Amino acid sequence: MSETDKIWTKSDGNDPEEIRVALDPELMSTTDADISNLSSPQEIDTNYELSEHHDEDTRDLTEPNTQIEEGNHRIILDEEVLLQAVVLIEDAYSYRTINHRLGANYLHVYRKYQSFPVVVFRITVILLLHLLAFIEDPSSLTKTSDLRTQGTRGSVPCWVTQCLELICLSLLLIDNFLRAYLTGYHYFVRQKWDMAAVAIITVSLLDWAVSFGMNCHEPLRCRRLLRPFFILQNSSLMKKIVRCLKRTLPEVISVLLLLALHIIVFTMFAMLLFPIYEVKESNVTHIASGNGSDIPATTPTVSGLFFGMRYFNSLLESFVSLLVLLTTANHPDVTLPAYSRNRFASIFFIIYLLIGLYFLMNMLLAVIYNQFRGYFLNSMQSSLLRRRLGVRAAFEVMRRKRYGAIGQNKNPFCDLGAGISGSVIKSLIERSLLPQHVRSSLLEKIKDGENQIFSASQFNYIFLSLDNDVVHKQLPAVRWFTHRKWRMIQRILVHKYFTYFGMLMAFTNLIIITIQLGAKYDSSFRENHSTLRIVNFTFVMYYMIEQAVKVWAFGWRRYLADLGNIYDAVITVALVIGETVSASLYGIPYFPSSKEMIAGSSSTTMWNILRLVNVLIIVRLFKAIPHIRSMSLIVMVLVDLLRNMKAFAGILVAIYYVFAIFGMQLFQGKIKYEPEFANKTFPCGTYEQMNYWPNNFDDFFSSIVVLWDVMVVNNWMVFLQVYRDKTSPWSYLYFVAWWLLSVIIVLNLFTALIMENFIMKWDRRRQMSETDSVGANTYEHLTISVHHSNVHSMFKDVLEEPTENELLSSLRAHRYLKLDSGPPCDTEFVPLLN
């Protein structure tokens, strides 16, 4: 036995426990030694296996210690260390910061605080707080927002909304106190968002007290404007977006100033080129039809009078007219009066739009895309650092494992940190709350290394599986028939060309439907035995047979493993039910007894059944999209946007909420409908003449609709004019600010993200094209790819891995992470006695 082989024993009042360890000074002095091969008993005997008495689903992480055995060696593993590592891995997966307390009591509460039910409850409280705007005075409890037919507005008692709001604010305050308890005062006071949340809740409670005292009749409720802050605070990705937007604004403002200068310059030109002309009458006979006679009339010959008075009669009106023209909302209305007087006036507006719309606006999009992408990329880099830091922190606390020791040492634990056993890593993975596909990938990597010791770099390599966004699932195997003829038929049915033939049949069905609806729309739906009914019945029978033989060829398990087959089956079953009902009511279309027209109530039934059948046939053709490479790429981008752009949608919701509440405060009740308006004539293009009465700021719901209409920028000048007339020209600021924030910044940002997502998908598809061409065969693939992509995966190919120094320096700066387990051990070692 070598001199380094020692035995440690720990007396706990029971039988002594023995641990044999080979201590190598070089391995003990390094933090990242490659010792994966030092796993034989002659080199290092520290292989650990979990006792079978501790099941992963029933064990409590707060137990004082865990026994890990192998052979005749027994080790007591400190459960607090394992709990710390589990929480750190969960933080890494969720891109959460590790700057929180790491004591066992704190971590036990922390895991529950970050659990799915608690997160859902917190989101529910925030959602309920925001939904109060629909029932608070003035409520949206009317069937319509049309001022002409609105009727009596429903109301909820003040004490109900006040109590609900108080409960929500109290729960959010408790949530922030709990967050402060878990993170510690040192980190909590350095979190600007958390400190701002406490201040906002305090202000909201004070405002609530004022509102309660005035029985909800206070003129201003500022706390409603502050509610969207809680949406942003509870999403790390939303906070990143807000931070990036704040950094992008200086560059955006520079382009906006250039755009404003462009509008101002052309405003001055417009006032000089198109002034208000002096009215001069001349006798010109105009033919007007009235009772069959021509009526001569004397009218002004200068049409520029109307033009100047309406669009360029002042500096403010000229500026607003050209601003709206930049959005093309009033094009060509604003140009026609000048153009009708002089054809060369069109050159002015063409140059204006070329510079402003096609040059400066696109430049603005380019600036937003470039600058925001750069800042957002840096933010994603910090998220990657968080993940790698969490993984490395878990390794460090596990590497400095604390085990039971005996001897004269007063320190009850000793640092053995040469590396981490594979069995301990397996236990760490099994205890962590991770998605199933991530857990399976991690266990697959560690499967053959349970008896090895892993260094920091190897540990990090294992947990690179946290970045996986594509999981390849094995499809059930096709059970081939033994009989030669049946197997040949089976091969034909599972061949990809049989699927293509089915798509061709569906496309043919769609073409026939289109021709029939175009040529015989009325008779196709009203006749018992129309050509459309015959065609549809025939194709539905084919679809049913097609799915039946597919089930026979593939088998149930393999058939249901493909989402495309499930989609086909659901649509086909619905089609068969529809045709069965139709045949039971009106007979099979192949055997017409007569070709009479259906009348009465049965006509409606036939109409509805045929409409449903045709809609389902059209929807069924959507299955062809994944098989068309370019089209499937676009659909994948759209699906990813719907699935992963929740944070960007949250930003838009917050902006809508603030502007809707603010708009209600400014414009509620400013527009009123009088009964005499029904017989009154209003100028063309005005709010009243266009019957925009449902669009107003009288309640929260209708305010959101008005903001949507303005964001679409079609006819938004109608709202500018009516609220200018009803209030003052200062109302322009509200609508222009909303246009700038929603259209110019947020929607351009969304466009930039669509471009980035599409470029990423396109590049990946091009990289995989060769692999797909090699791996493709004439039959169904043996595996399917399931995508779990998120916003972080969009940038992962261009992110840089953090360096060792960055990780270690961040870990050393952690206030609650103690990397050293205590003073050096001075235990006296006794040679093992055989």
C-alpha cells in the first residue's frame, strides 16, 4: 500500500465508517484538471453510487446528509451542498441570476417561489390587476361602444373593484418582500426594477386610499398608469428589451430629428407654393342635373382657395397634413386639389414622399434593426454568462464536497475537491426540475461515465445540453408483413410518393371546388345532386380509404407518431361525418331521383353542410405546406414568432395599456352624439360624416380599439381632426406620440425580429440541406425533429463563450457563495489495516 493511501473514520455513536481516498497533490491544487481517466482503484477510489434506499422522487433535499456507497466504502454527502447545486442548475436553465442566498432554508423557499404553480399564481394576480380596467368606472360593460345605440352602461360597485385591487397590490407587495428575503438586502437594493416596484406599490396604495375616501369619484387615478410596470418587472426578457430600447433611442432620435427637419422644410415650401388664393368669381356655366333641366351656376374659378384653407392655412395644419401624408393615410386626397390646378404640383409631393417615405423611413428601420440587434446581442451574451455561471457554480460547490471526517480536526468537514463523480452528477440531474428532453439528453451523456471523475470543462460540456433546442425523437418502427405480396403493397403505401399523390388529389379537389363556385355558385348549394356534391362525396370517400390503408400499413403507433397523420385523420373524420349527415338527409348524390331545388328550412341545412365540407377540404390542403421547402420555412418563422415573441407582445400590451388609460383621462366624454345629428349634413371625410361613433375614449375597451385604428394609420387623420376640434390642437401630441412609439419604434422592432428569425432559419436550413439530401430516402424517416427554440436560440450561433477568468471572478464576487469549505484539514491519517 502506498503512503498516500489513508483511512478516515468518523464516529457518530454507531459503527465507524471507512473511506479510502487516493490523494494526489497535483489534482488537489487544480480546479480544472482532466482526471476523467483516473477512475481505476489503483489511481483514485472515489466512485460514488446512490444508495437504493433513497428514491429520487421521494427524497427531501433538506435532509441533513445522504449516504453514498460503493463496495465497502461509505460516504456521507452534505445535502445542503447538493441542494445548492440543484438550485444553481435550475437557475442556469432558466437564465436566472445566482445572486441570491444559498442557505438550505432559503433555497427550500426559493425553489417553491420559482415553481410553476407560484409563477402562474403571480401572473394571474398581475393579469387580474390589469383586467380591472374593463370593469372600473367607466366600465366596458355595454354591448357596443357606438354612441348612437350604446344604452345604459353597466357598472360594478366601487367597493368590489377597490377590494380586488387592494388584494392584488398586497400580494405583489408580499411578493417583493419575499424576493428581498431570498436575494438578501445586499442584492435587492441594487436591483432597480425591484426597488421601483416597491415604490410603485407604495404610491398605488396611497392613491388607492384617496380613491377609497372619495368613493371612486376622484378626477385622476395615476396608479392605473403604473400597472404595466409589473408586467415588465416579472419578465427578464422584457426588461432586457426595455433596456435595449433605451440604449437604441439616441440613434433613433437622430433619424427622427432628420425626419422632422424634412417635414418642416417641405411644410414651408408647401405654404409658399400653395397659398390661400383670393376668391374671384367668373360666370362659368356648369351643367347640373336637376329635374331634367340644366341649371347654370356662377362659381369661383380658383380651386386653390379650398386647397389652401383646408390643408395649408397655418404652420401647424400644414405640418400635420404632411406628417399624415408621410403615412399615406390621406394620399392622394391632400395632393388632388393642387394637382387639379397645376399638374406640376405633383412633383412636390413625389419628391416629398421619395425622401421621407422611401428613404428616411427605411433608414429608420435599418437603424433600429442594426442598433437594437447589437444591444440585444450583448444582452443575450449576458444571459449566456448567467447560464454558464450557474453551471460552473454548481460544479464548484460540488467539487468542494464536504464529507464526514474523524481525527483531531475541529472542522467537521474536509475539502476533497479533485472533481465530481459521475454518479453524483446523475443524482444532481435527476433531482433538478428540468424539461424531459433536457433531462434525457443530460442522462444520456452521463450514462457511460458514472464511474468516472469529471473536471470543470467536462462538467460544462455535459450541461451544454441545456442549450438544446432541437430534440430528435425516435419513431416507432414499421412492422413489415412476412408475406411477399402484402409487404410489396405495404411498401407502396408507406412510400413518400403515396403521400404526394394524396396531396395531388386534395389539390385537384380544391380546383374543382373553385371552378364550381365560380360558375354555379347558387345551384351548387341549392341542388340535391349538384356536381359539387358528387365531387365532394367522391373525394371524401378517397380520403377515408387513404387514411384507412395508412393505418394498416404503418400500424397505429407509427401512424399516430406523425402529427400530419393526426391532422389528416381529424379532418377526414369530420368530412365523413358531414357527408354522412348530408346523405342521410338528401340521399347519395350518385342516384338522383329528381333534380328539384331545395326550399324552405332544408335549404339552410344543405347550405351549412356544404359550406362546412368545403371549408374542411380547403383546410386539409394545409398539410402540404411542410412538404414545400420555401413555404415551410415561412410557416416555421411564423410559428416561432407566435411561440417565442411573448416578451415583445408584452411590451406592446404595456404600451397599449398606458396610452389607453391616458387617452381616457384626456378625451373621455369629449365626443357626444345628439339626436338631431341624424338629419344633419357634415363635411365629407369628417368623424361625423364617416360614422366613426363607435371609436371613442369613453371606456377602456373602445380606447384600445381607437389606438389600434391609429396604429394601422388608415384614416387616422380623422381622429386628429375631431379631437382637435373637441379639445385643442395640443391633442396632436398624444396621437403623434402614439404613432411614433407604436408604429415607428415597436412595429419596426418587430419587423427587425422577423428578419432576424427568418435569416437564422434560412441559414440553418441551408446548412442542413446536404444532410437532408443524404439522409432522405423514399420512405418515412426513422426520427422526427421537435423544436424547442426560444429568443435566445436565435443568437446562440454568434455568442461567445465566457472565459475562465470571467466565471471565476464572478463567483468570487458572489456574496453568499462560499467556495472554500473551511480551514485546511489537519486530521491525522492512519494507514489502512488489512
